[in-house]
Amino acid sequence: MTQDWITRIFTSRHRWLAVLATLVLCALLALGIGYLLAEFGPLIAAAGLAALFVGLWMLRDIEVAYWAVVGVVCLLPSAAFPFDVGFTPTFLDAALGALFFVWVFQVATGVQRDFIGTSLGGPIVVFMLLAVGAFVLGLAHAPLTSYSLRHFAELLLSISLVFLIANTVRDAGRLGRIVRVFLLGAFAAAGLGIVLYVVASCVSEDLVISALSALGRFGYPTGSGVLQYIRQDPELPLRATSTSIDPNVLGNLLNLALGVGVPQLFAERPLIRRRILVPMLGVIALCLVLTISRGALGGLGAALVVLATLRYRKLWWLLLAAAVAILVVAPGYVDHFIQGLQGEDLATQMRFGEYKDALILIGRYPFLGVGFGGSPDIDTYIGVSMVYLLIAEQMGLIGLASFLVIVGVFFVQFWRTRAAAASLPDLEPVWWGLHVAIVGGLVSGVVDHYSFNLDFHYSVTLFWMVLGLATAATVIIRQRCEATVD
């Protein structure tokens, strides 16, 4: 493993080799820290040094790389390094790069000798090849730019997470720890979102603007625009954003987190002690309401209805209590939600306009779409608040069909595995949570586009990461049942 050859160098019988390696390492550290101090100040230098140690820790344990990816997605999704290497790398780029590097190194050194493709492997490969084909064909009318190339590569990297997770998350212990870190990260994001919301609403908006603008050094927006309101109108209610910039992005995160977390309430041995888990989920749910993200709330509702119908019937009482509480405490929120369903408010009417324009574009380029760069026609554009129409715009109906095949195979495997999952009480709640979270993400995708948008790499990563964890859970359950039979 990686730490083995590092250890051999620093404990070599050839004393000169150990001394030389130590001097080189110290010189590199000194140069790096000196540059950061001179260029960016002590805060950035300290962050850089911490990142170095975390990076070395990742090389020792791939789980740390998972934690880094989850932490960035939850708490610093838009953060970028304050330097340019031909492009500005983001924290998520670095975390994903480290995760894939450790996996590839394990394969290259023989630590991992077999490869698990899973039933989703073939459909995902076809989907990725179609995406590459659409991207290349799109260059005929949209010039290749570093921006489009980089973000398309990030898209493929995020989709590839399914293979990485299936091959590195092979036991229930690791799966549970990663899910626990995800719930903790979502709770931290929600708690911060509530604190910032309360301070902006009751104390001072300027204080929150100043606090969030401090992230400007890491590529975040600054100024009054960091506060988000319904329809961007300060006269309308404020929306919680935490450090996600966009309230719908935060809503998407909390939607998936609640889908994963709620089944733990019914677990014999929950991943987090129930007396801690209950207030955690309450904080996440409250923050989701404060985002006023109708798509995320609708997706969560659909996910929990599926969960209550198919597995945990007692959940119906919780859903009923939550519905009554929202009706009593926030009737205006309910009215806003109903207006969206009826298409009466401006935001929904704008969505309908986007749907109409998207159908025009798809009608002109129905097979492989127009690619990821831009529309070839001056009277059409790429961009619609529905993930399925967005895929059809960029990859055509063939690409959309390929994505739906992935979803179909995923749920077929879910249905076939549910009986086996029921026989494993330690794994079943995690397995159910990951699957219903995907239900929530797919339903919210009817009115949101974050799970397949090049501009929201972190949301794309989150969706495919949860899909990969659900797939890994299915593989673990089947292998355990086969071992029991043998």
C-alpha cells in the first residue's frame, strides 16, 4: 500500500536515503508554507497545511477521502482554491481526485485484485459513451472551451463514482460510517443555515452578508447577493442557503439526507444514537422548510410516502403530524406550495415557458441532442428546470432513454433485493434510506435540474454518490445472503 513504500524510505537501512527524503520533504513544506504566507496570509497558509496533512491521511485510508468528498459537498460545495493552474481547481475537484487516485493506486499495487461491475455497470457505461458522443457532436456548432471541457470531465468523474464505490465499499462497517458522515455533514449544513437565517431575519442582514462574503477568497459570491429571497425580491420571504449559495441546492442536499436518515428512526441499532438522531433530523427538516424549495420538499414527500407504504407503516403517523404542523405554523408556505402546483405564481409560469422552449429544441434535435456547449439555433437555448428535459436537450431522446434504463435497472434490483434486505436488520435501514433518497432526488428532478447540470458539480456528485452507495449496499446484502446459503 501507499504507506508501505513511504515507510520503507524513511526507515531505510541506507541512512543517507532517509536523511535526503526528510530534507526534501522539509524543503518542500517550507517553500509551500512560505509561498502561502507571502501570497495569501496566515489563514490560507494554515488551511493549506491542514489540507496537506488531510491529503497524506487520505493516502493511508480511502475512507478519509470519502469523508473529504462528503464534507466538501455538504459544507463548501462551491469553494475553489485561490490560485490558477490553467483553471481554478475546486475543493471538490481535489477531494474527488484524491479518492480516485487512492483507488487506482490500490488496483495498480494489487491491493484490489477483482472488479465489481454490478448490474448497473453496462447501462452506465452506455450512458457515459452517449454523453461523450453528444459532447463531440456538439463541437460542430459550439467551440471547445476550457470551461466546457473541464465541467464535462467533472460530470463523467461524478458518474464514475458508482464504480469506485461498488469496488471500495464492500462491507457494512464502511458503508455505515460513510452514511453517518453524510448525515453529520448535512446536519452541520442545516444548523449553519438556520443560524444564518435567524441572524439575518432577527439581528442584522449585514452581519450575515459580511460572514458569507468572507468566503469570497474561495470563489464564493460577495455582497448583498449572498442573501436569497423568493423571486429575488427582498420584500418577499428570505430563504435559507447555508454555504450552498442557492437555496434549491441546499434543499436538494437536505432532501437526500432526510431520505437516508428517516429509516434510521426504525432501526434496531441506528447509525447514530436515537436521542441524538431525532433532533438532528428535526434540524435538517426545519432548514429544508426554510429553503422554501418546493421541488426538494415534494421529492422528500414522495420518498417518505414510498417508505411508509412499502416498509415502515408507523411512518404515516409522523408524516401526518408533520403535515399538520406545517399547516398550523406556516400556512403561507402551504399557499406558496399550492400556487406552484396550480401554476399560478411567476416562478412556475417561467418554468412552463422553459419546458415549452425545451420541447422545441428537442423536437429539432431528437436523437443525440445538441451537446453540452450551446444551442446551434439563435432562437433556442440549453437550460430548463427539469433534469429529464435537460438530459434530452443535451443528449437527445436516446440519452434520456439510456438514463431511464439506469433508473429502471436500479429499481428492479431494489425490488428483487427487498426480501433479502429484510433478513439483515443491521443493513436494512441503510439500504432503504439510500434507495428512497434516490426516489426523492428523481421526483425533485421534475422541477429542478441540479443532478445533471454542469454548473452544479457538487449536486451531480451527490446524486451519483448516493446511487453508488445504494448499489454497494445491494451488493453487500446479496453477498452476505449467498455466504449464509453456502
